[in-house]
Amino acid sequence: MTEPGALAGLTVVDLSERIGGQFATRLMADYGADVVLVEPPAGSALRAAGGSLFRHLNAGKRSRALDPDEDAGWAALVPLCAGADVTVLGDPALAARLAAACPATLVALVTDFGTTGPYRGWLGGELVHQALSGSMYMNGLAHREPLYGVGERASYSAGLWLYVGVLAALHRREVDGTLPGPVEVTVHEAAAAMEQNFSTQWAYNGTFPWRGERVRTKSRARCRGGWISYFVQRGQWPLYCALLGAPDLADDPRFHEWPELVRNWREAAELLAERAPSVDLEQVLRVAAEHRLVLAPMLGPRALRHDEHLVAREFWRGEPTPDGPRLALGPVFRMSATPADRDRPAPALGELDGDPGWPERMEAPAVGSTGLPLTGIAVLDFTSAWAGPMATRILASLGADIIKIEGPARPDGWRGEWRERPSATGYYPDLDPGKRPYDRDCWFNSQNHDKRSVVLDLRRPEAVELVRALLPRMDAVIANFSPGVLDRLGLGWERASGLNPRLVMVEMPAAGNTGPRSRQRGLGPTMEAMAGIAGLIGYPDEGPVGSGTAYLDPIGALHGAAALLTALLHRTRHGRADQGGQYVEVAQQEAAMHWIGEIVLEAIETGADPVLQGNARPDACPHGAFRTAGDDEWIAVAAASDDQWRALCAELGLDDLGADPELDAVAGRVAARDRIEAELAEAVRDADKHALAERLQRAGVPAAPVQNGRDLHADPHLRERDWFARLHHPEAGTHDYPGLPIRFAGRRPRPAHPSPTFGQHTAEVLSEYLGLDDDDLARLAADRVTATEPGRR
């Protein structure tokens, strides 16, 4: 039997006028909150822009039209917000006024850069934020300009971070009556948080990944019938050679042994790409599924509508309209007891006229308490690599006790990279793997701080029994195993919930637990391909290239943390002492589709997929990356308005362009894109990217340096806003680690303890939670149920 939505009873006012704010409140509406979108009398700017973005972000809400700058509007707004649990805004001044007028309401603010720091007056936008984040530097081919990506992913990221921060704060209010708010997120920091591994790598050894670098055995190829994304793992090279029409390469001495394949991967991938057009896409997909290869088609937006897997999972929804149902995306994550409601359309302007029917919140909770919002929550963590560990790192930074379960023979994949890529030293302090490389990898150590490591060999019944004994003492379990793994271990939902009816369990399968692709293994690049994102990033003459990093992994991490917090808040608000748990499935393909939801809907409705255009957009010119002084140094420039265009020409002395009447309007500039961008490239080629971006921003032109890992580590705005924490790791040394892009009452949760060494806390946790003594622990070690080094039982 299902209950009302997980957030039923929560009341929310959305004044944000931003993609991030409206996406956060859309999720709240999906899961049961009553959300009122407050719009100007003429309507939200996103409504006025047309297209599918407004309805994608605002379905399920109610609309109230008023102007808070007018006396009558303010008089109507204050009681509306006073009755709300949460008010979401994009204007810092209005946020301060409402916080003072409605002290019982949690104020949540999302801005581009915040009100402090060197960038506080800068103009944002997707190109600017992706350039500053480090992501853009990695996107594209080594010999070409970097690519910003697709859609509005930085803003969607900010929306998820805001959602996480708000739910964490509300959980704290339910537990002890305090609010660690107001909650603040900036798009700049949200985007940077998606790529925080880069700055950590620079801190460790002065290196950073670069665009086109082939350090992992992943690539893309065009088969007969479409593009694929794939990831070769140890022992699979002969399979891929046969699959992609190159059986002779299996015995090529350049690739025959795993270390040589890794070392020569660029050449190997290029040879596979040459042969792939000779093989049929459908045959490739069938064989890949049979052998459970990490390979997926690069689906276009229209193809998603009739994708057999999504259809089998009944993903698509129909929003009712006067003209009949209109297509909508399904839930971001699926909850067993409190499912999402995504069958309601976006509201008509001002359809809510008057009182929403909320009682005023009379007692204001204490604000600004020093404790973290998830203190007291215990989570059993069965995750590996990036998406899952990042999800639990978020929860750990918010105060949860994360108990990370690893196996002696199967440690976290990012600990084990040293075995897969023995020649890769760029992940270690001073480029030295040392005697314990599994404790020194900067990428592992960037995603696992504030956790405790417990090593149990789950192939042994004794180890499984220990986990079962832990389950009644846990609040949640989170795993990113393939579907069915926990069940086969005897630790799946049915068994676990029987031991603890209050347990929240979150699993993060690539494509879900059901459907034709449920058994398909997925990693970031292939999940990005299945979600329709990878195929939208590329050059017109090169085909799709996808994101340079596995951008789907941090997307999945945010959804995993959001899903767990949603179920946890529901249990805290509505569960009895002996119940309230539920199972949550985060199918990463489906969740990520929401980040390009408006693009998917428009492609399906118009019958035309977007055409690859590199960095070009139809609403701005110039809009792209331009080489500056130095080796592979670039500046991103985006001029959408006529004022920005005139300011750009004046600042750079582009007098001929500025005086050309055919370029006065954006349509004329888009038509003359090649001429404009060629002259702009010449004007900036000898400039310092940082100094030039500052000049252009002062002149009112959106611009940013395209930052790499070194730049992120030195970023003056992040530094001034207390982004980094300096931690000492017993094996890796002392380095800087980024915190979360969330502030509670002005304080940022930052790492407090370094990532655990392998099995560091096994004895501590088993003693604390299960009461095991020294003799018990010695016996477990002697029986090889526990271990202190990977690879040994």
C-alpha cells in the first residue's frame, strides 16, 4: 500500500526565477510538497521564453502572480511565505527581507556567485560556469577548442544541491527543532563541485587531466547504424576486437597485454574506430549484452521516446491539458512507499488567486545551531568508484556516520586503479604510488573523506551475518552494485527490511532493476550515452564526443543523496518508532534525462533532434572558447544581448564589427558567426585569460577563463569563500580538499577527517555497533573474514 508523497504536508514558495531554484522546487512538488510559484504579473521569465523549459521545471505547482516591490504585492507575499516551510529565492536582498519578516520559514537562496568574493558582480550563464568549473577544459578533442557541453547542466546541478541542502535542514528541524539555515547555493560552486577531483589532483602532485587525454580505456565509435560509447576492462580486449570488426588486433603486441593496452590506448581506440563502421549496431548491442560489456548506444532525444527499455519500465508520463495528455518525463527516482506524482501540468499564470490555505507558522525554530544536519544518522555504504561514493561523501559532510564496506579482494574501484593501470602515477602524491597505493590515490581520497572503512569478505557467511547484525542499527543502506547483487548476498531489500522496518535502502543501478537493459553494466560514459546527453556534445564535423569526464557520475551522486534524504525526511516526519522505511531505486539513465528534459521534450514534439554545433547557440554570438596566451589556454565569451555585444566590441577595439549595422541584432550576428569569431580569436590570442575575463566582466560581458585543475586550486573566488579544507592523511600527506557548495547560515560543511585507509575502522565499528571484543576481532582476522590490505583474505 502506498502513502501520500514523501514530502506531503510541506509547503513551499518559489520566488527564484532561476532554473536551479525551479528545478529544486519541481522535485519537491513531485514528491508531495505543495509548491506555489510566485511570478511577476507578466509571468516568469522562463514562462515568457517559451519552449518546454518552463513546463519541465514547473509541472505540479500552483501559480500566484504578484510584485513584491509594490506595497500590495509585499502585503500579499508576507503571509504566503509565513505559512510556508520553505521559501526559495534568487534575489539576496529579497531573501533578507523575507527572512526578517517570516522567521519561522526556511529561506533558501540560489545565485550565480553569491554576495562575497571577487566574482560577486560577474555575469553567469552556462558557458561561464562550465568554463570556471574545470569541466569545459576536459570536454572535446585535444586538437580542437574545448566544449561547454549541452543544455543548462550547471543550473540543474545547483538545483539538486539546493534540494539536498533544504531537505537536510528540514530533517534537522524535525529531529531537534532547530534550523541550520538559511540555505545558500551558488551555481559557480555547484558546477565546481561536479569536478572537484581536478583540484585535488593538482594539490597532490601538480598535474591535472587534459582534454583528449586517454588515461582510461574508454572511447566512442561509429558503427553501421549509430554511435556507441564503450569502456574496455581487463581481459575484454579480444571481445571488443571481434565485436568491432578488428579480430587481428587482439594479438597485436602493442595491445596484447593489459599494461601495453593501457599505455597505447589512444592508438588502439583509433584503430577500433576505423573498423567499427563495418559492423551493425544492433548486432554489437546484442553481443555486448550477452557478455555484459560496458557498452551503450548514444541515444538521441527522439530515440529515447521509443527506447524499448524506457517503454518497458513505463517511464513516460502524460500531463493532462485541455487538448489531451502532453508528454512528460517520469520520476527522477522511484520510491516504493511514496511514489512521485508527475502527472500534473505546469500552472496557468496566477491560477491561485488569494490564500493558499496554509496556516501561519507561529513558532520560529532556533536558527544557526552548530551541529551538522545529519548528525546521528548511520548509513551502510556499499558503493564504489565515483557516483556512489560521492553520494555518501555528501551525506558524510552533512554529518552522517558513513560505514563504507569493502572486500579484501574487491576494494573500492578507485583504490584498485593502481592494479588496472600500473603505469599511471598521476593520481599519487608527488607522482609516487608508494607502498600502499590503494591509500594514496587522490581521486579516491577526494570522494571518501569523513567515512569509516570496514573490510569484510562478503563471500564468507560470517561476514554476511555481521552485516545483518549491523542492519537493525542503521538508518539507511546505499549501494551502486549491479541489480541483484545485494539479493544474492542475502542483504537485499526484502531481507534487510525484515530486520529493520525503519530502514531506507537506496540502490543506484545504471538503467534500473527491471526492463531489457536492467542487467547491462554501466559506467559514467555509457550511462551518459543512454541518457541522451553524450550524443549532444560534439563538433559538427567530428560527431559526438560526450563529456570529457564521466559527468554522469556526479549527476548520479546528487540523485543518490537526494533520494536518500527524501526517504529519510519522510520517515522522520511520518514514521513510527517501528516503521517508516522504504526502498528507493535511482535508475541513473532516467534521472540524468531530466538535466536535458526540455531538449528531449522539444525534440520529440518537433520531430527533430538538435544538430551538433560545438559551442554555438542560436541565442548568442559570440558564444565559444578562444585561444589565449600560453599552452592550451582559453577564454570563454558569451554575448547574448545587444548591450553585451556593443561592450565587447568597445573593450576589444573591434570597431569594424561594432559599426556594422547588420550585426546590431543577434540574428545578424549568428548569421555572421564565422567572421565574428575569427576576428575575436585574433583579438585575444596574446591575452592572459584571467586578466581578460576580469576586463570583460567589468565591461558587462559574460566571460571566464577556461580553468584546469591548477586554476581551480588557485581560484580566488573559491579561496575567499572558504572552499578548501586542509587535511592530513596518514599515507598521502597534507593537502587541500573542496567542501560542499551548500552553506547553512553562512557556514559551509567542509571535510573534517581524511579518507580512511583500507580497513582502518573495522575493529572500531564492529566493537561500537556490535560489541565485539579483542578476542572476537582476532578470530575474525585469523579466519580471514576481515583484512587490512586488499588482495589478501
